[in-house]
Amino acid sequence: MNIQIKQKQVITHIIEEYENELKEISMFLHEEIAQNLYAVFNHLQFLQQRMDKQDRMTINNMIKLTKKTIEDTRQLSTKIHPFVHKELDGALATFIADARKKTRVEIQYVDYNGPRRIPLFTELMIYRIVKDIITAYTDHGNVQHILVETIWEEELKVKIDIAEVEKTPMEINGFSMLYQGIEQRIILLGGRVNVINPCEMQTVINLIIPNVR
């Protein structure tokens, strides 16, 4: 067997095992811990109805804290493994909505002709690549707008169009490793990636993944 092919298979297997472990953790957080907290939440509401005013205020604070803990637990579950209850388009839409709130950068997501079912491993790789790109640019760049498009045709095309206000030292010196990591993961999927700069302040990253049908 070709050494490169064998190496690719080993890397893919390692990543798949890692993702399976993350999925188990995510499911445990969502289905076990969050559900148990929800039972506590319901019981506190029941007790609140049978207490005097002062005790009700104490219980009310406990209810608020429990509710927030449930929400935080489920958010953590989604961050660890975004596909517990969603497909690629739903996972990307959720992440982008959260990123938009957190960064106050105008980030849009558009899905064309989809979604279609593709292997979970492929979905995970695409999701994590898009997440890494958006996080890197919003954390270290001066970004004006990001547009993410998934286009379902003979091949799945993912386009990330980034418009910046200005180039930063981090952008100039620090993103080559990001691009290398993207390329390595796309190669594992049998795909390809290209990066173009239509103008000085615009970067377009195209991910092309074959045989999605």
C-alpha cells in the first residue's frame, strides 16, 4: 500500500475516534446532565407554589440559576459536538448566529440547493474548518463582513468571503499555519482548497469536496 494513502487512513481514523469521544461527551451533557437539571428545575417550580413570600424569593433565585445552568450545559454540548441534533446547515447557522452576537461582526450564512446527507466525518471537518476560519479572522483581524455559502451541486462548495477594514500584522504573519491546516483536512476528504484575493482587503476561501451525492 502506498505510504501516503496509509498515513491518510491512520490520520482519518485518529480524527474519527477523537470525534466519537467528543460526541459521547456531548450526548452525556445534553441527555443526562441537562435532563437531570431540568428535573430539578421543575421540582423547584413545584415547591415555589407552596412556600411563603420570603422562601419563594430564595427558590426563585435557585430556579434562575438552575435554568441558566441548563442553558450553559446545552450550549457546551453543542460546542463540543455540533451535530447531536443538527445537520451541517443547522450547525453552521447556529455557530454563525452565536459568533455574530459575540463579535458584533456582520456574518451571514446562505445555503443553496441543500442540505443533503453526507458522511458525518465530512460534516464535522467542514464545520470545524469554517469555525476555525471565522474565529481566526474575528479574533485577530479587523473584519468588516464575512459571508459563508454552501452550494450543493456535483461537488459541495463552501465559500468563505472575508472583507477586512485593514490588514493587521497578525493577518500578514500568522495565517499561513491556518491555511496549511485547512488544506491538510480538505485533502483527507479528497477535496481541494483555493484562496484568492480579489482586492487588498478581501479574501475568498473556497473549499471543494467531491462526491457529496
